[in-house]
Amino acid sequence: MTEPNRRMYELEYPSPSVKSEGNGQTTLVVALQGYADAGHAIELASDHLKAALDSRPLAHFNNDELIDYRSRRPAVTIEHNNITNSEDLTLDMRVLRDPQGHSFLLLSGPEPDLRWEAFTQAVADLVEQFDVTNTISLYSAPMTVPHTRPLVVSGHGNAPELLRRMFGFDSRLIVPGSASLYLERELHRRGRNVAGYTAQVPHYLSASPYPEAALKLLQAVSEASGLKLPLGSLERDAQRIAEQVSDGISDNQEIQQIVAALEQQYDEEISQYRESHPQAMLPGEPEVPSGEQIGEEFERFLAGLDQPHQGSEDHHPPLFELPEEPPHPPENHPHYFPEDLFKADPQEGRDPNNTTFEDDPDGSPSPEDEGYNEGPH
């Protein structure tokens, strides 16, 4: 089989609807685990979304075309002389729906090792096919910042509405490439709105799961897209880890001196940034809502007074039920943490009045459609 004809992905048929209620805008969140995943923030963020929200698969990517198994060596579990499990390397795009019925797309899984150009072309084609309005890529990087200060999320991209008052860099940066950055470049070429958010993780905590970074990234996505993401469990996990870190260094004077020096450096840099960007929303500062936003919230409040109570008997249950316990890595997994870091709260992430997914007959072609090709994408 020649290179151009290799199958890159397979679409679900019929594909689920990706249309959102309200303004009709669709957001794609890109959360590829790989180079830029300090504190496992990207992995935690994508796992949390899939555990807390209803979802359906839209496209499955072919690992044999994209993954170098020898470089990754997926973990295999052997119990009682039998192979019982292997590490999941699924790379797919899914349709998720927030508690208010707004749909969005999530591209998650391991960053491809091979064929970046073909992969980005394929994803960009899907963005155009499903008329995605905004694409937001998630990153996390180890930085010389203290854990005792508000975590910084910096933004870059071509869409000002996705970077509103975010922390940014005015200088020229040269960073190692990634599949997500290649995708941003291709979407920019095609005139699509695109942005990248990077969580700055304390470098001395970057090797362990750091839910604070995942939380701040998803909060940034929520603010930019208007999605109402259930984040309560991540907030509790972030608070728990912060307390554990504080307890762990409370008796170590050397570490405390290092943290104090990082705090001084952080405060000086934030002060300088404030002087040059007086309109920026700095870390730890709540955003003051505009008069228009207050009016919209008031209108939604008044409209909700006429809606039936969530506990009424005529509500429609969600199509996909959460498991009693969310999935978590086995104890011998290299990223195992003693307690589950992304517990899904069914009461937090579900709206019983939410409309469930419906198959979209127009979302993918049928064999009878003109131009339909069962062959490679």
C-alpha cells in the first residue's frame, strides 16, 4: 500500500452531532500527551473531561501509522502468569457535552511519533468538515516558578477573543516543535481561529501529577469558549496536593530558601508585566464582568425561573452513565498516584434536563452518497 493511501483515521458512522445549542459555535480542545505535559497536566485534563462529561467517539486514529511502539514501550500487566492488560494508547477525537447542552470536541491521546504533516492535515480537514469555530491546544511546561504563587497560564494564537487579557510573551521565542504546534500552524494557514494555552508548572513538581495545572488550563478553556466545565473535583485535588507539598517542605530550611527566592523573582516579573500591560488579567486576579455580561447572566436567571425543577419527573436522563468509580491507573503504572486525581462527581457534571446526543445523518457520508469512499482518509 502506497504512502498516500494509508488509512489515517476512521470516522464513526453515523457520526454524532457536533452542533451546539445557542450561538452554534464549536470548540476543539487539543490535549496530546507527550513532550509538553509537565505535571501530567494534559493527561489529567483530558481524563477529567472524559470521566466527568457525556461523550461519544467521532474519529479513531490508526496507531500503527502514527505511534513508534519501540520508543514508547507501552506497559503490559502480567498477573498469575497471564498477560491481563496493556497501556492504552488510544488517539481519538470525541464529542463531549457540558451540563448546559453545549457540545465541543476533544482530541486526546499520545502525541504521534510519526507522520506529523499527514496527521495535522487530517485533523485540519476534520476541523473544516465539522465547521469548528475555535481550536485551543493545551500545553504545560516546567518553569522556575514557586508553588506558593498563583499558577500562570500564558496564551498565544491568532484570535484575540481567545487571548483576552491573558498573560503573553512580547519577545520572540524558539521552542521545540510538537504535533499540536504543527496543527496550530496548519489551521492558521487555513484561516481558522486557533490558540495555545500553556500552564507554567513549578519545575521541582513537574515529574508528579499536578492537578492545579490541569485545573487552570480547563478554567482558561471555559472562560474563552463559554463552556461550563465541571471542575469541583479538580479544585479539591489541587487543594489536597498543595497541602501535601506544604507539609513536605515545612521542616526543610534549604527548600524553603529556594522557594523564597523563586517568590521574589515571580513577584518582580509580575510587577514588571503589570507596568507594561495594565489591562492584563494577572494570575490570581478575578476577572470583573462587564455590564453586558452582567445583563446576560440576569436574563438567564429570569429565564430559569420559568423552567421546571431539575427533580421533576419529566426530565430526560443522560445517554451515557458514569461508572460508579472513575478509571484510574493500576498501582504499577509509572504515573500512579496514591489517590485518584480526577474523581468524577455525577452531581457536579450532569444536568438531568440536558438533551442527550443524537446521531447526525449529515455528519458523515453513507455508501449511497456521491463521492463516498470507503478507502483511506
